[in-house]
Amino acid sequence: MLKLKNVMLALVVLSIFMVIPAFAQDKGCKNIKFYGSYTLTDTADLTDLWGDGTNVSHTVIFQLNLHSDGTADQYWTGFPDIMLSGGSGSSWIGSWKCREDGMLVVTTIHANYVPTTDAKNHPTTVPNPPPVDLILSSHARSTWLFAVTDANTLTRIQARGRIYGVTEDPSDPNGGTLRNPSNNQVIYKRLAASDADLLLP
């Protein structure tokens, strides 16, 4: 009787371990149609940008697009805001993949630009006399880890990047300078198509 109980216990344990991997794969980006357009509201705090006590605070948006072909892009509406005083950047362009554990990985590359008085100098701060143009300051390779919370919500749970100098190749996954990881959680919400405004009087 004891032997029979041991055999039954072994079968139960085995069945549990057989179910867990199947369940682990049947979640997150494995079973939710996540691709589409998402937004994250942000505040661009340009406090005392000109050194005259002027405070500028604008509401801006991160616009993340995940395409069904595996490509990804993100744009920040704060990029063109006061670019000759504060600098600017390009869109994040890259790809996504769905991990076996149902987590979503997005990797992108983008460029950073700083103000300059002419193309021959490369300042890291707002120059004096006033800037007349922008110049490439660096490239960045960003990797983000998302939990696919539901069909309309992505929660970014980790981010890490590499910074590349202007003479380095940002497509080299082992190049540049690896930055510290960020575990700050931010929530992107799907921008859902709606005809609600069209139906209003």
C-alpha cells in the first residue's frame, strides 16, 4: 500500500511539472494580441532653461508602435520642443520579440543632438552665443522589458541602454558604454480606435 502511495505521489508531482511549462508559455505575449499603438503621458520639465527664472513645463507623450512584422518604433513629442536650447533626438527604431516566459522584449536605436553655434564645435551645454543649429552628440541602444498586462496595457518593468560616441557603431550590440539598469515601472496604454466623437451632436 505504501509503495502504491509513493507511485501515485510521484505521478502527481510529475503531472504538476508537466503542466507548469505549458501554462508559462500560454500567457503574456504568447496569447494576447499585443501589437498596436500605445501611449505614455510624460512631463517635460524645462525648469529655468535660460537662467532667467522662467519655468517651462509641458505635457508630452511617448508614442510606442509595435507592428505585427516584429518591428517597433517610438516617438517622443517633446523632441522638437525648444530644440535649439535643449537639444533633440530621433525616433527610437527597432524590433520586438516574445520570450518563452511571455515577457515582451523591445530593442531600439536612436540619436541624441545638442545645440551648437557652428558645425566645428561640439558643446555639451547650451553655448553662448546662442545656438544656430544641432549636432550629433551620441547614439543610444535601448532594451526594454514589458509585461503584457492585458490586451490594452503594457507595463515596462526594466530598461537598460548603451551609449555610443559619434564615431562608434550603434548597431554593435556589445559596443558603446553599458548603462545601469532601471527597474522603474511605467504603464503604456493602447490608443484604441473610437468613433465616440463622431457620434456626438
